[in-house]
Amino acid sequence: MIPHERSLVEKWKNRPFALLGVNSDGTDTDEGLAKFREQCKEMGVTWRSFRNESTDPSISDVWRVQGWPTLYFIDHTGVIRHKDVRDEEQMEKVLDEMIVAAEKAAAGK
């Protein structure tokens, strides 16, 4: 997913779009966190990414995540509009609709 996520960040870098990651890849140890950070550099992850294990309760518990990855599409008002849209074309369609809606709201339309 990272190559597609990277392309989305680039495509909408000057528009109201943010990609956030939450990881549960053994980042609860210093060694695991160092490995994760190195992998992010290697894969070109430039967006914010949080450690699931760094909070109590964990982010996945609060959001009731039952499997990885779980994708939430949250609009500019904080409402979850879609969940687990995985097809890249469909994902870009729903994201584009949400971005256009955010731009219209910002313009007062």
C-alpha cells in the first residue's frame, strides 16, 4: 500500500488532504521503533505515522480496529465517510469527492 499512499500524498500535497498512519509493527521496543523508522526512510514514508503501542488505551482499541490494515476516510468535519475502501481507483474517487467538499466548505460555498 505504501507506494499508492505515497502517490496520494504527492497528488494532493497542496490540497486539504492528510494521510495518517497507525502502526502495530513491534514499535513498542527501542529496537522495533528503530527498525520501523529505517523502513519508513527506505520506503519514502513522509506522512505522520503513530505507534499504536505508545498510548493507553492503544489507538486500535479506541477505534475498535480488528484487523490490519483498517482504513478510515474522515472528512473535513471529522465524520467517518468510508471505511476499508481498498481498490485504488475507488479510493481515489472517494478521496477526491471529500477533498472537493472540503475546498467548497473552506470557500463558503
